[in-house]
Amino acid sequence: MCGIAGMVNNVPGGVEAATIHRMCQTMVHRGPDDEGIFVKNGVGLGMRRLSIIDLAGGQQPVFNEDGTVWVVFNGEIYNFPELRPELESRGHRFYTHTDTEVIVHLYEELGAGCVDKLRGMFAFALYDERHRRLLLARDRLGKKPLHYALVDGSLFFGSEIKAILAVAPELAKINYEGLLQYMYFGYVPDPMTAFTPIQKLPPGHLLEFEKGEVRVEKYWDLPEYNTHHPRNETECLEELEHRLAEAVRIRLIADVPLGALLSGGTDSSTVVALMSRASSRPVKTFSIGFKNGDFNESDYARVVAQRFGTEHQELILEPNVVQTVEELTHSLEEPFGDSSMLPTYYISRLARQHVTVALSGDGGDELFAGYDRYRIHARRQIFERIPAGARQFYRERIYPRMPRSMYGRKFTYNVSLQWQERYVDGVSFVPAYEREMPLLSDEFRGILQNSDDPQNLLLRYFKQAPTQDPVSQMLYVDTKTYMAADILTKVDRMSMATSLEVRVPILDHKFLEWVTGLSPAWKLRGRKQKYILRKLAERVGVPKQVLHRRKQGFALPLVHWIRNELKDMVLTVLLEARTLQRGYFDQRGIRQLLDEHFQGRRDHSGRIWRLLMFELWHRNFLETRRADLGQQPVTAAPLRGGGG
């Protein structure tokens, strides 16, 4: 696991090793063990290494036999033990025992098509000197990040945005459309970032840079849903178990201590069960809990640990939330609104005290329909029977006349929408609130009046989904958006902040492709979510009291924190003049939101958290970075000041 960065200059000889070093220094947390740099003829590749495989000989950049192909790589290739002998039989000579080296030799054989052979999580940059071509690639689901910017014929890239800004600070130009997407979803979806000149390379995509031009193309997508049909439940379970057990087994390869993050839920417990079966020694497991009993899942994690005889480490937290929020928002390069980043950070920090690699159970909800919203929206399909004209009449003529306090008002508006729009409305944070009270300022809306509605991104994915089934369409949309830009981003950023590598066997692409082909009835059966995965968990011995309980994941007492520990920070930060004068928010709407919440009339903790994260990103990342560069910190409204 590493952080990678570099650039290709349009002027030969125009890249210095010191420049690449500055980029790498912004990501020491991603790779505290080593640094490697390659500079030649206007090309610079750099990396920070977290040593996992071939500790002594796996330094990067890695090159081919004649030194004409070089690569820097972030991630793990789990099938490299099979790929290496195939390549050796074709005459390739290896000088390391690391997984990275298979990439350069696969490239020699297949060119950009080498990615099709890779099974794992990865983001890499490969330079082909003969063709003066740079190839960037990101894994199929977006487990590893990769950003890039093309400026005056030169290409910059990095695992993190801050690596690019370290040598090109002029690229910190606020992308208002990206910020609007954050307001809606709590994250900035691919390919946008919070900065206009900088892009994310989307999951499952390649970028080739040659002769000053960038070409981005997709190399993978989810296959068609509902294509294979096991004859019975036993057959389905046997195949499911075989495939997931293999995905877990190949992720146990490491030359460093390895363990598992255990929330006490179905997904992580199933992974631990399969790890225990494949391991010759007890699995090291880690869980956290909070002193607030309503959010303490450590009892369930302890039951699982005892069942499988793991070496279990448990930490019951009473954290300094204000301090943690301040620290994390100094490192977040974009506003990020998923509050579960806090427990993810805490458990990663605990695990890193004992291991360097940990497996997690992420991905089960998006593959097996684990979120309540899938069941809710599947049931709401019945409202499609109401004529579209009648539903439109309700939205336009009746809804505006209903008292704001009337029970069921939001629900009836939502169900009056066409079903895909209904789903998107349900996962968007701004529209439902703004139907009652303005949250975003007219000024901010005015700047974006010609921009695409953020909800259209999700609606386009509905149209692209390789299925006609509503549940499968929802799974596809969430896999392409929420899972990549929220779940996997959270896991990468919080684990890498502690120099911990996290592996996600449920998102093994071969396993995922097989699960995608299953009928939705195996995933959502009546009111039973993750039906077949829960059956598998029972089959491999996960205790029943773990399986039949309310879903929480790594839950946290956000409502409690905002009303108590975070209250002073929330009121101070969100109502300060410097916040309100930026021009993003309607001041009356912000005050009403806070009044309703703190007077106990409504629970707005999720919206308040996202607004707080937005403003703290502005202060702790954006303004701090400008101050470090000797630029004037922005305290007046960027919408009027024109620069952020």
C-alpha cells in the first residue's frame, strides 16, 4: 500500500526530483516506510511505501528488464503468484518478489489491457519511455484513489489532491458544481473534485497521456444482473461460500501482521468466520464501542470473537470529538459528510497498534441489498399505479398549500414522484428541506443556474443500469456513486491516516460479478434484507443473536454529540460571520435549522453535521493551505470574491 504522485512536463528535462519529493511528502501517512523517485526527460514518478510484501526488495518505482517501462503502484494484486510464472514462461525476468513487478511485464505483453488481468485493489502510474506515454489506471470499484490535472500540456497526478496542490497551488480553484453535489449527497461524486482543474479518475477507467493529450476510457463495468439461477438454496449457498472463501483466502497474503475490523454485524462477522477457517493461527480482531449504550456494539463483536477464538482487542471510547473533528478536517481535501468516518478512524487507529493489514466487511449492503431504503422503495412501487398526471397535480397544486407541520407531507411528496426520481430524492439531503425552507443562498444558486442538477447524475446511472429490475437498478446506482465516493473513500482516507491497509474481500471483482448475476430475490426477500448472505453467515457459524438484530455498522452517537459535545462548535462555527458571509447558505434557513434541532422539534443532526464538515473543510484545509503559501486567507464571501 502506498501513495503515488508525479507529473509529465511538456518541456523535456522540466521535472526535478525535488518537485516529486514535495509531492510525496504530503502523503507520508500513506507510506511511512520508504520513498522512491524516478525522474527522466520531463517525467517524474514518486511513491511513499507502506511495506506489505517483499519488505526488503519491493522498493518502487519498479522497472522492466531494459529500463524503458517504469511503474509506481498503490494497492495489492492478489493473483500475482499465478501471473508471475505465466510471465516468466514467456521470457520475462523478475528482480523482486513483489506484486508490483507483474504490472510492468503484463504491460509489455498487453499494453493498457494489462488491467484486465489484475485481481485486486490498485491505482498505478506507468511510464512507457519508447512511446513517451503515461498510463494511469484505477481499480474496478474505486478502492484506491487517483486524481489528475492537465495544465498547459503538462499532466499532474496523485493519490491525494494535496500532492498536486503542493507543486501547483494555483489549481486550488473552487468547483462550485462539485460543492453543490456535496450539499446534495454528502460527498463529491466521480469524476469531479472540489477543485475545477482537478479530476478523479473514475473507478474502472484508464487514462493515457501522450503528446500533450489525455484520453480516458472505461475498461470495466458491472455485468448484467439476474443472469444465472441456482436450482435451489443449497446450490446457491455452496457456490457463494466457495467464492467468498476464495476471496478471503487470497487476501491473507502478507509479510506483515494481519487482522480484521469486526463491527459485530453480518458482513464483518462472515469475513472473520472465513478467515478463521483459512488461518493456521488465531485471527486478530478489533472492535470499538462507545460508553453510550445505545451505540455500543462491542458486545456483539465480542460474541463473534469468542465463537471463532480470535485474539480480540476492544476499545470503549469516550473520545474528544471536537479535537478529532478538527484534526481530520485539516487532512480532508474535499468536504466529506459521512459521520461514520469517526468510528472508522478510531478502529483503524486501534488496529494499527497491532497489525499493518486488516480485512473488513464493507460492500455487503450494496451487493446484497442491505440498506433499509431498498426494501422501502421496493414496497413503494405500488404508487406507480397512480396516474402520473394525478401525482403531478398533487405536487404542483396541493402540496404547496399543505401546512409545513402536517404529518406525512414529505412522504406524500416523495411517493408522488416517478420511482427512480423518488429514490434519488430520498438519498439527496437538500431538496426535501428546501421544499420547506431555503438552505442554499440565491447567490449560490445563481452561480449554478446553468449547471446540471446533481440528481441527474444518479438518474443517468439508472438509465445505464444493465437491468430492468428496480432493486437491481438501485444496487447499481449505489455501487457507482455512494459506494465509490463515500464508503470506499471513507475507508481509504481514515485507514491511510493511520498507515493501515484495509482489504475488502466482499468487493473482490470476481465474487461481485457472480453475485451481480443472482436474482434480486436472493438478496431482498420480502422484508428480509441480505437474505442469502445471512444464510451463508449461519452456515459458517456466525451466532444467531448477531444476525437477527437491528443494523448499525460502526455506529456512533451523532445525535447525542451534536446536542452535547459538539453543540458549542456547531453554533459557533455555523453562525459566525465568516461562515455566513461566504455566501453559500441562506442565513435565515441556517438559523431555523439550528433552532428546530436544538429546541428538540426535529432531528437535523445529519444535515448539521454536513454543514459543519463543509465549513471546517473551508477553514482547516482550504484557508490553512493558502495561509501556508503566503496567500491571503479567504474570509469574505467567495461567491463575490471570485476565488474561493
